[in-house]
Amino acid sequence: MHDNGYYDGSRTRTLTQPERQRVAELLLRHRPRLGEGSWPPLVRGRTPTKREANEFFLGCSIDYQQDSGRAWDGADEFVHADLGNPGDLWTSIIRLYRSDRRRWTKLSSKLHRWPNVRSRLPERIAPAILQLYDGDVRKIWKGGRTPYEVTYRVSSEIRLGAQLSRMVAGALIDMELIPQGRAEIKGDSNVTRVMGRIFGMVLKPDDAVALARTLYPQCAWKLDRPLFAIGADWCFEGQPQCQECYLREACSHAKGRRPARG
């Protein structure tokens, strides 16, 4: 096994169907302890304003390869303190980027450490939202769109990327803004690592997404938060604390399974 926690064998022993069911049961049993999650500035069960929805989408757009708290705090400060909570967020972003590149660089640095993640906001994301949805992201999910439809629109039309598009759909389920359905896990590096250890397999993010679907096909997104919490609390990249984890009875790594080597 590599130091990063991913199995490196070419053949593996994976989980039986009863074992998969047990994993899903344990994850779902612990999910209520974690709550439904917070997706500021959305409020569960209440239709957001255009300003609130756009700020939410901005936070989702930068919640990638960085601490989630920094992403959402940065989005809040950028929208309110720097831009003055504009009625048309996406036009304001484009205008700032085109008129004062130095100020854009300074202000947007709080959104993400990578310039390419920041620049895709005015160059790609904002223009698409303005052209396709009149600057109002609520129109992406308006009319009771399914998780699949929302994910497709965000991924294919806004081109936010597969992971973040799945997260947007899942967040809208959490906030009761779209109906529950076959929504997928985000599939970030943390959750992919945990899934790899559970199954005793070499996994890429898309593999983790597909396997999560086999655990709970009704709505795999419901597994995302408990999987992430396991990675944050016990299933560390270097030294996993298997004896503390409630999945130890069903996890390939905790049970000492290793890939066969040919």
C-alpha cells in the first residue's frame, strides 16, 4: 500500500453484497448525528432570493481543493464587503475583472489560492449564467428539476466540473429545494480515499462515485457527509485510526484485507 492510503494491487478482494449493505446501514445510521449540513446563505425549506442563490453558487464554485470554511467565508466577504452585495453578482464579477485587473487579483485572492480557479469565474462561469439563466442561478433548478437534471446543467452548461456539479445537486437536496433522487457523492480526494479503504481497491474519484451508488442507489449523496466525516476524524491519509471508526467491522482496510499481488 502506498503512503497516501491508496491500495496499489492489480487484483483485489472486494465486498460482498451483504457487506455493502452493512456499510450503507452504518453510514446512514450515523448520518443524523452530523446534521444535514449548512450551505450559506441558504435556509432549509425556504426559497432563496436571487442574491442568496448566486452567493451560494459562488461558494460552490470555489469549494475545490481547499478548506471548505475558507471557501464559504471567502465568498461571503467577497460578495458583501468587496462588491457590496450587488443585485447582479455575475455582471459585477465580469465588470471588475475587465475594468481593474489589479484590484480583481487582490480581492479575488481570498476566494482561492489558484489563479486559474479564480479566473474561470469571470471568463467562463459568469458569462454562462448570464447567457443561459439571465444571471439568476435559481433558474437552474426551478420547476422541481431532478438531481440528475441539475447536475447535468451545472456540469455541461455552466462547466463547473463533475465534482462540484454533484455537490450543487446534493446541497439543494439538503436545503429541500429539489426533490430527493439519484444524486451522487461529490467524490473528492477525502471521500475517495475512504471509499478505497472500505472496498480494498485502487480508486479514482469516478470509481468512488460509482461504488457509492452500489451502496445506496436511492440517493448516494446521503453517504457523502458521513464518508467525509470518517476521513476527517479517523481515516487519515497517513495513519488511519481504524480502532476508533464505527465502520471497522465492515471495512476491508480495518479487517486487514490487502490486494492480491500477481
